[in-house]
Amino acid sequence: NAGVMQNPRHLVRRRGQEARLRCSPMKGHSHVYWYRQLPEEGLKFMVYLQKENIIDESGMPKERFSAEFPKEGPSILRIQQVVRGDSAAYFCASEGLAGAHFFFGPGTRLTVL
Amino acid sequence: AQTVTQSQPEMSVQEAETVTLSCTYDTSENNYYLFWYKQPPSRQMILVIRQEAYKQQNATENRFSVNFQKAAKSFSLKISDSQLGDTAMYFCAFMKHPNAGGTSYGKLTFGQGTILTVHP
């Protein structure tokens, strides 16, 4: 049973470009959470999605960031017109039906030049 | 809103000894979960231990145990017989219980982390 998968593991973008981060939850999981970890800090919640629905996006910056979790395919976190401050590790986690059991992916490390 | 505080930025311990990592939190909720996660240099987040607030018994997982003091809002992690592989960043995290309702269900609030180094 494959764990949570994220790709790419490393992503380098120049300022102004777009970054697309993908997350495939564990098989059978339909709840996905995205977190951002800035250097030397803990993880900060960004958005919580279920299939085709955004449940809670209270941690997502209002501009340039968007997330989706389509009926088919992975969840995608999209960052438009990246800036240096977007450089961070982005983690996604999926949650089993039993609740309160979170499985984290290995993260995507975004570097903005 | 909940807050989680880890007051020890760094800790070190000798192999085979015991170390305790501190965590305090602030919440108005009565029912919730608390977690300790380990993040080794690979950056993978690994669940170490989980505690449900309504359970008075402290959770234990092999060499890892917690001291949960609900009234004091304290949730420390004790690692016994420390091993070199325990070297990592450790995060304490809080989550409101699903039964409490609201959209914050499932949202983890993390502390700043404690870097633990185990020396041979």
C-alpha cells in the first residue's frame, strides 16, 4: 500500500514563474491537507480539501495561491508568479476514514531564484 | 485559536540515556488530540505518538511515552534508551476533536520544533 506521494520532490523556479505541486493521497483517502514549512519553522496549515471541494482555506494566502482536488487525479497546489518568500517545503497529508490519523508525504522543496 | 509552544529549540542526549521534550498549548476546547511528530534530515514527517485529551492514561509507544497534564496544558515527550536514529527535529501538534465540529477539523497546529541530537 503506497504512502502519500508528492512530486516533484524538488522544484526550482525563477521569480514570476508558476509552480505546480502534486499530491496523491493514500489509496482510499479522500481528505487532503497542505502545509508549508518555512526554514527553521514548524509546519503551517494552508488548505484542507475533499474530493472536488475546498473545506478550509484559511491558511492560504489570498493571492497567487490556489488548490484543487479533482474527482480523478492528484491534488494540486498552484503558486502563480512565485517570489523568493515562497521558497519553502510544502507537505501534503491525507487522512484515513477513522479520523485523526494523518499520513504525510515526503514534501516538495520549492526554491525560487 | 490554538497555539502550541515548544520552549526548547535544541536538546542533546547521550546514547542510551533518557530525554524529555517539552510542549505546552493553549486552547478553549475540551476535547482534542495531541501529537508528537519526528522529522529526520530526510524531512519526512513521522508520527511518533498520539494522545486523546479525554483519555487520562498517558500514551506509550515502545521507547516513547508522554506526560499529559490536561489542567496545565502540558504534553511532554519522554524518549527512553535514546538511539542515534532518534536524532531529528520533533514537533508537537494540536488538533480539535472531530466531534467538536466546525471546519477546523483535521487542521493540525504545530509548535516551532525541538532539534534533538543523540551523541554516541
